[in-house]
Amino acid sequence: MSAYFETASGDLAAEALRSFADVHHDLVWHHDQHGFLASRDTAAARTVAVLSGGGSGHEPLHCGYVGRGMLDAAVPGRVFASPHNRQVYEASLAVARPGGVLHLVKNYTGDRINFGIAAERLAHIGIPCARVLIDDDLASDTQDIAAGRRGTGGTVLVEKILGAAADTGMGLDSLRELGERIVGGCRSLAVATAAHTSPATGEPAFPLGAGELEYGVGIHGERARSTVARRPLGNIVELMTGELLKAIPADVPVICLVNGLGATTLLELYTAHGQLARVLREAEVPLARSLVGSYITSLDMHGLSITLMAADSEVLSLYDAPVHTPALRW
């Protein structure tokens, strides 16, 4: 039996989306038929709309980032499932600007297929569309995974920076090029001490012993490349940070995201950030900006991810630009 509350419609994601739009009606509007959210307030200088989406269960990603300075629209699917290509197409039509639409797509097979079909349909009616593929997950950087690295925590930073760039009036090709550059300098790694609860069964998505740690877990509960013995948080963060630093450009400042996967406390996340900052100081890597909290979750998984993004002055300026969405604002 599911551990989640039942709803009258049996569709928890759809009902939550309607309620989310009601609560944040000053910032977003909801298209009930096609199941997407769009911003009520975007910069007039934008010539290109920015759209993202993916499975539910990762809240506040993506709907929490619709608004000024980030996304024009977000398209959620069912829990851990890609949105339908018609949803993506209709949302793109609703928010398209004279310069077209930029799709920010996490590297999962279903997302790639459905966003790809939508892009083909847009091209058929003359709406320019480009894609930035987000593939920051270091744990899936192996030849054993045919699809390649997954898209995970770096998605939040990519949406923030490209949303700010779009606000400057940047064109479609330039946005795509910037997106590919920042994704290339961004890597994430996640660990978990307990799996999320499966909505279908009410049981943990995978077994994990009391003294075990899943090192390199995915945001859909994909098993890690290794299950290791638990160790103090500082040791775990030091190991994660060392791997991440080897995978991004050296000798440049970084933006970090210390992210909770759903059931992790802020006490743990800020402690992890403190350990991360120590490791970076010792490695003489400038920590330019930090974001700490639960920004891309995996239902109720107890774990955390660390994202590091290489950041030059342009990227830092775009990160610092004003943003006003339900889940992120400064």
C-alpha cells in the first residue's frame, strides 16, 4: 500500500500542480488541459522564451523556478516520468517569443525523446527552438550507461543563469552556446543513507542497511555505482568534493549547490557546506557563491547532492541577477 495520501482523482501530481498555481497565482498561471505552468511576469527585453520540465517528485524543480529571472514555463510529468511531447509543444507555443524557445532538458531518455518531438513540431510551424542538454551527474559518467551522464542538481544553476541571460535580450544561438559552456563546467554527485518511498508500494525503493551509504545515487532512486560503509559527514563531503574538482576546470572560482534530496535537515546541509568550504580552501579553489537547501529532491530520500560549477565573471554576474519565483528569489 502506498505511504502517500490518496486523492479523489488518484493523480497526486496533477492536483498538487493546480494548488501550486492557486497559491502562487500572482507569479504563475496554469493551463489545466495541457498541464503546464507559465510565468505572469517576464522581462520585456526577452527575445527567447526559456522552458524546462521533467518528472514530478523533485519539487521545487521545475515549477518552483517559473517567474522573472528564470523560466517562462515548466512542464511536469507524473512522478519520475517525462512530460508528454504535446505538453512541451503546447507550453512552448504559449510562451514563444520572436527569437524562439530554448528547451533546458535533463539527460534522461524520456525527456530527450519528448522534448525532441516537441522541437520538431515547433520547427514545422516556423518557431525556432534550441536545446541545452544538462548532464552533470558524475556518478553516471561511465561507459556502462548508454545514455551518458544524467541531469541532476546542476539543473537549478543552469536555469538560473540562462534565465538571467535571456533577460538581457540574448539570442537563441548565444543562449545555447552559453548553456553548453556552463554545463561543460558543472558536475554533481549525490549520496543517500535511505531510499525514497515508492508511491506505488509504500516500501523503500531499494534496500539499504543501517550502516550503509549509497554513494552516487540518482534522483529517481537509481542505485549508486557503489554501496559503502557510512562514515562521518566531513569524510563523505571531502571524498565527493575531491572527485568533483577533478571533473571541472581548474584554477577558477566555483558556485556550489549543497542540496537536500527530500528528507535531509538544514542542520545536515549547512554542516556539509561547512566541510565543503574547508576542502575548497585547502585546495585553494575560490568559493564564489553558495546555495544551500532542498532545491531538487527525490520525494522523501534521505541524502544530499553537491554541485560545483566553474564560474567566470559573466557567469557570476548572471547568477547574481535578480530573480523572483516561488522557490528562488533575491
